[in-house]
Amino acid sequence: MSWVKVDQILDLFLPPQCVLCGQSTACRPLCAGCLADLPWLDPDCLPAAGEFDQLWSALAYEYPVDRLITEAKFAGQLSTARALGELLALRSPAGTRRPDLVIPVPLHWQRQAERGFNQAEEIARGLCRQLDWRLATGVCQRLRATPAQSKLGAAERRLNLHAAFVARPLPPALHILVIDDVLTTGATAQAVARALRQAGAASLALWTVAHAL
Ligand SMILES: [Zn+2]
């Protein structure tokens, strides 16, 4: 049985507990105290960069956010990934324009098959469920199983990502929100954005759960 299924089944039977302090809590993954203690960033957006007209990250990539994201990614904690998406919805910047489509940064199909899910997609799912936005998972694809970005320098990252993504042609004038777990150099998200621009996206925003400052 996959981790994903185990996680889903456990969710049905166990009383929800805060994943950080273990207290019972009405809302997963964190109790109100741990939620308030998270390293929240200013609700202001980061300056527009590259293909993105708007960039925003909710949290600093430090403890315990790094732990939550690692759990979501490698321990099959789907509910944690979705809850991180719900946190994004909770703290979304004032005056946010409703996107026509929400597109998670895709994994290569091989990596997604190994892992059983794409954490960015589950984060986007949590966000869309809260805000009633439209999740689009089939629009953008990762063509190559590129080496992990975290092992590469900035120039190597760009090279690594050259032509790594492709997107289906889009109807005109769409505003698209791209979702990822962590913003580091932004090279991956920019490569996704270039594919979406080529496919006809009119405007692009990037939201991530965390920002590695
Ligand atoms: Zn707690």
C-alpha cells in the first residue's frame, strides 16, 4: 500500500493532532498556537521578477516550515501538503486578483510515479478548495527528469531547466497563478512561466508556501 493511501486512511480514523506539538486540534496540520508561531513573512508581495507580474511567499523557509514541507514531500503527508495550501488561502495578499487557472509546478511523470503525488499539486489543491479557484493539472508538463535543482549552482540551474517544460496552447487573456512549495532562486518557476507565456498566458503570478531568503 502506498504512503498516500495510508495517510488518507489514517485521516479518517485518528483525531486530528497538531503535527508539531501533538495536541488535539480542530484543524490540521497545526494547532492555533503553532500556527501563530510560524515564521510568517510580510503580507506584501515580492517585486515582480522575470516572467511573473506578482510573486508572493507566505512563510520563511526555516523551522518548522522546512520540516512540514519535507514531510509533505517525502513522507507522503498529503494532508499536510493540502493544509499548507489552505494556509496560503488564509494569508493571501489583500486585493488578490482571482486567477483563471491555478497551475502547480509539475514533476516529471517518472518522479511523480515514484513519489505517488506532486506536492505542489496538493498545495494548489488545498488553496483552490478554500478559495473555489480552478486547478489545472494537465496544462503544463515537465519533459525531462532533470537532476535535483538543490544540488546545482544558479547558472547550472538555468541550463538544467532549458526546455524542461511545455504547456498546451491557452485561450487568450488568461491570468494564471503558478504554485510551488519553496521559492529559492526561482529558476524552476521561471522555466514554467516561460512555457506558459509561449502557450499564450497573458499574466502570471507565482505563490509559494515558503521563501528561502
Ligand atoms: Zn501545535
